[in-house]
Amino acid sequence: MSAEHQRLAVNSTRKIPLEQWGPYLSERQWGTVREDYSPNSDAWNYFTHDQARFRAYRWGEDGIAGISDFFQNLCFAITVWNGKDSILKERLFGLGNYEGNHGEDVKELYYHLDNLPTHYYMEYLYKYPQQKFPYDDLLAANRQRSRTEPEFELLDTGVFNNNEYFDVNITYAKHSSKDISIRINIHNHHNKSAEITLLPTLWFYNRWSHDPSKKKPAISWRDKNSVKATHHRLGTYYLYYQTPNNILFTENETNFEKVNGKPNLSPFTKDAFHDAIIKGENLEALKQKKSGTKFAPVYKLRIQGGRSESIYLRLSSKPVENPFTPGFEEIFSLRKQEADEFYAKVQGNAPNAGLAKIQRRALAGLLWSKQYYHFDIEKWLTNGDGLTPPSPGRLTGRNNDWKHLKNQDIICMPDKWEYPWYAAWDLAFQCIPMAMVDPVFAKHQLTLIMREWYMKPDGQLPAYEWNFSDVNPPVQAWAALEVYRIEKKQTGKGDIPFLKRIFQKLIINFTWWINRKDSNGNNMFQGGFLGLDNIGVFNRSHLVHGDMELEQADGTSWMGMYALNMMDMALEIAMHDTSFEDTATKFFEHFVLIAEALNEQGMWNQEDKFFYDTLSIAGSEPLHLRIFSIVGLTSLFAVSTIEKRMLDKLGDFNKRITWFEEYRKKNNKYWPNEEKHDGKSILLSLVPKERVVFLLQRLLDETQFLAPWGIRALSKYHETHPFSVNIRGIEYKLQYEPGDSSSDMFGGNSNWRGPLWMPINYIIIQSIRHFGEFYGDELVVECPIGSGKKMNLVQVAEELTRRLITLFQPNQHGKRPAHGAYSWFYQRSENADLVLFYEYFHGETGAGLGASHQTGWTALVAELVNSLSTAVPK
């Protein structure tokens, strides 16, 4: 057992399986709903990037490559200055939703290089220009560009063209849970020397300004190489640092003079370091101050061209005598070696070194994306933030019916800049690769989202903070089974208590879906956009007319999948506790009824051999929205097998489904089962075999869904055959768009009209593999269509897996498709191993789009690498 596995074993015995210190600091707190106290719910404009440096946050903190304790009492991150910028670089810059031509977008270069689940070793790379950071150019250029033009990125500005930049590499290595060494290595990539100022910054999250019961903590001077941080709950910590040029103290307090023109009680405000370093304002006062709630030693460095310099610090809960004695650096080598040993065990199935590196980087990004998340809706609705008084309008505005929601936890985020808030279905996908490295924490996350301070009393799960009432696909049961199976494969033992615990909560959520999203009681479901944003010809969450009703092929398919997952879970538990047989039967029968509705109540189009949403308007015949999209392919997701060994043991379940089958067949009713010739297993599928084949013929056609890199969200057929529908004199149109969206629906910053989305591709692959394991060589299809190559469905799943992974692999020209137009930068020797895991990918080029660090659900590539056949060439 590796050292890291031993630490994980200790953590698994805790109620919350977490280390006290980790990368729990957000990369963006400004512009979030939590910090929005405006009367009109305008989060992006209420708290901007410019204001973030002088306004104290209410619900959390942010920083670059930062860490904090798990209640974010005390935070540490880096701040740098190239001598030319008008502000210090203490947080990542990006455009707000109304500033970018395709919505919000981070405009920085940073990379999650390595991480362990216990965070005993962490490595992060930030690239900082030596020229003036082009804040204004990025803003102006993106405002001028239309939605049909690509975003103007940092690499487009030219500041990195001549290697005039620093690599700022931040590495953390723990001696123990509360004793952390920090190395900040700065490398000058230019051929000339350049100056850089470094401020490793320690500060307290400001709770005292909003809660008089919270004692104000303090960071105080001890000697020229250490300070003491004292907090009534966290206790005492010591920060040791090598001799700096200066040491500065200030307070993590709002600069009211800059916010609203009111005088400050003291010059020691949150932004004081900016003015002191850049303008010399109050510099002497800050140097003379001996305590505060924000502190930084200041290092003014001139680094020769092509050379590096390192600064070391240590944060410990106990006094350390001589923290920088000879050999103190060895902790970094030791923890790196332990990380290598841990991943050698985790990555035993990686076919080759290149794929192993991609996998490890994806897992690093996933682990770096843990974040402290604090939000009390009731307090947020009724209190002000010290700047804007409570607004009566907010009591009936955004999220007003989620007053029970009181979150204060460490949660996996989709992306700590673009999406520094959890999303219910994102989190489900994130837990699958998390289970590869820390299954206990993955299970904790899945159960956390269903706890009473998250789940609504009526059973609805919170979607995300922009609108907790939005409806995401119900993938939690599926994810729980995936996590359960990954851990069982690792350890040889399945965690039945986990399944029982989450099953109880899932029943409540399943009931919410049945009661709220099947308005006619006919097992045909709605759900609105269901996480697919603009995939519809109009916004499916807000129908054009009040007398319209949309029965959704994907809503119905997701519920079929949900029912089947619940049956699978109940059967697995029933093998240990037969009292669950009844619930297995209940979900089996519900699945049959949903399958009947999908296949026989008008969603299947016999001419097109495809499933469509059905639009009903009062006084008119139901209308198929004949769009070839993921909506119709979700019908493949609900597939499972029941092994004969289960039926032999669970006699009541076996007896009931046998009777149910005989009754339905006798009365000419729909039946979804298919038994294997050897009698060892039964296949349950939402879609009959012949319809599976029809769907695969479209899915595997390169002129339709199949791209060189995976499955498109919308068929390429609609490039030359746009879909349109006339509703009461208004024409609504939809066309294939392989890249950024040209529509402002859902803010315009995501697109389901052509690009490739990793989570959907992952479920498609898993489903096709499941069919293949049942049918074997009995079912062979052409792949790709027109190629003459015949494959069974397991082989098809592997082909789709290879295509997806190719997004991140260097091609014959040394270019990774995901890097798109910026491959020139990543072909430089110093950048060759850097990989970004984007939110989604261009349907024709494979270029990464959307959030550039979405190693939330895109970290699924790590599990895909594990699933590849060992026959992959090495």
C-alpha cells in the first residue's frame, strides 16, 4: 500500500473524509450569485473584477494557486507584479457575461500539473507576461467581435509571442496535515533579464464584518522571518518565509472610499498592497504595521534570461525551529515520489506513458477543483452586504423558494473560475473519475448533494446557484452505481451501506420527478432544457405560448434510465438484504411503463427512424420537432442486464417479473426484455434491438453524428438541412453549429448545436459497450457507416473511446486537437506536456471551447483511458 493510500485509509474513517488543508480556495468569487445584492439580480455587473481587489467578499475568498483550511478561515495564495501593470496580479482575470462575445471567459494561462487526493503534494503553473497585461485589449476586442467570430484570447494579444513571460510554478508538500512547505519557482523564458515582484499572501476570510459574534482574527509579526496567525476556531498557525525585501500588513476590509465615496476609518484596506507596491502610497505605514488580517512578505527579483529563482515558505500549526536548515527542500522530492507511487497503482491499466500522462493531468485538474462553498439562502435574501441594503424585490426574486439551502462544504466544482459553484449533474459526472483516486470522497459528494440542507423538502435537487430550480438530468443514481462498481473493482468489495443510504434519498427525488414532470400521468416526461441549453429550436424551459406542451424524448429517456438504475441498485442491495426485492420490482415495472410510453405513444418517427420531442398546441395535432440531436439518442442510455444468479436468489422478484411478462404479452402490451440464448442473463433496454440498430446507423455516420473526435450533439445533417418550425406565424430555426454558439440563448457561452460534449459521449460509450457485452458477435454493425468495416458493439465502444481520447493526444504534427489555433504555443518545448481539459469541443476540428479548465466532467477522459483495451498500440 502506497503512503497516499495509507493516508486515504485514515481519512476514510472520518465522518467527512477530508484533509483540513487543500486547494479549497476559489479562483473567482466576484460576479457570482452569492456576492450579488443588487435589486435586479445582475450578478456580473454588481461585483466586477475591478471591484474585487477593494471589496471584501461576503461568502468566500479567491486567489491564484491558493489553499485554505476546510472552513476557509485562513487562506494562502500568490500575488505577482511585472512592474508594468496598473494592478497586482492577485486573482485571475476574465470577462463577465456581458463583456465577452460568447459570454464569460477566463483570460489567463494556468495549468493544474499534479495533485494527490489528500493534497500532500500539489503543483500548479501560472504563466505571467513580462509586458503589460492586456486587460483593456481583451475587453475591447471581445466587445467588438460578433457571435459568429471566435473569442479573442490572451494568446491572440501577442504578449507571449517572443517568450517574454515568466513561468510561476507553485508546489505544496505537506509534512503533516497541518504543516505545509511551499515552493514558488519563477522561470524567465525570455533571453533578457526581467524584474518581477512576488507577494506570497496570507489572509483571513472576513466573517467579522457581517457577524458581530465572530471574533476578529489576527496575523501578527514574530520576527523578520515569521508571523503568527491566530483564529478563535482554527487555532494558531505560523507562516515562515525566507528573508524578503519588505513585509506588509493590512486588513481584509472594504475600501469604502473607492466603492461609494465614503471615508475609510483607516488606510489599511483590502487593496492597500496594490497602491503601496505600484504607487508607493502608504508603503511606510504598511511596513510599520505589525498585525492585520492580510499579510505578505515582498520579494523583488531580477531573474536572468533562461534562469529560475525559488522562494520557500512553510505554514504550520506548531512552531518550527529552523524551518530552512540545509536539506529542507527534500520534502518536495519525497512527496513527488509518493505521488508517482500512488499513480503507478491507480494507472495500472493505462496503455502507454502518453495516455498515462493525460490521465494524470485530468485527475490533477479534478483534485485542484475542490472548493469551499458557503451560501445561506435565507440570510442572503434577508440581509444586505454592508454596501447595499436588503431589497424587497429580492424576496420574490432569484432562488427565493430555496430558503432551506444552507451550504458550507468542500465540493467538487466544474471549473473554479468559470463555474465556481456546484451543479447537480456536473457533480455526478465528476464523481466517476474521482472514484478512481478517492472513492470514499466520491461517495461523500454524491450523498452530500442529497442531504437535507441541499435537497428541497419536496425532493428536488438544487441545479446550480444561478437558478437552483432549473432541472438537470437525473443522473445521480447512474453515477452512484458507477462509483460503487469502480470501488468494488478496486477493492473486491461493494459498499452496500452506501447504496442503501443513497437509495433512500433517490426514492424521494424520483418521486419528485414523477409528480412534477409527468403532467399528464402518461409516463412521458418534461424537464425543460435538461442541461442541454440551446439544443432546441426554442428554449424548452420557457415555451412560446401558454397553451403549448412539450413532451420530451430526452426527459422520458432519462426517466427510463433513472428507473432502471434504481432497479439495478435495489437488486444489488437485495442480494444482501431481500427486503429490497419489492422496490426492485416497483422500479422494474415503472421502467416497462416508461419504455412503452417512449416507443408507442408517438415519440418514435417511423419515417426517420428516430425519437423526437413532441409539441402539442391546443386545437392542433401533436407535432414532431424533427431535429436529429442528442435528445433522440438519450434513448440508448437505459440499458441493463439481470444475471440469472440474481433471479435464482430473488424468488419473489423473479416470480413477479415472470407474471408481469406473461400478462403483458398475453394482452399484446409492450415488453422490453430480451433473454440471452444461453439463459444466463436478461437484457433490459428502453429501445428494441431493431431500433438500436437504426439509431446506430445515424450515430456512426460521419456525415451525421460521428466526428473524428466523438459524437456531435447535433447531426451535421442540419448543416445543409436547417430545421424550422412555424408557430402561429413566427418562424423558429435551428442549424448545425460545430463551435461557439451564434445564439444568446442561455447567455451564449455554451452550445449544444454541434460540438462534442464529454459526459454525453461517455454515457453513449458505456451504453453501447453494455449492448455489446450482451449481444457479442450476434450484433455487428458497420463503423463508420460506408467504410465496409464491421464491428461488434464492444469494438464500436472502443473506437468511440479512442476518438475522444485523441482530442488530447499529439497528432503526427505534434499538435493536440484540443489546443486548436493555439497549438503553436503548446509545441514549444517548455509547454509540450501541458494539456487543457475544456468544457466541450468543436465538432469539426476538435478545438476546445467554453470553460478551458473544465476538468469536472471532462475528467471522465481519465476513466476512458482505463477502459481502453490492452490491444491499443504502445
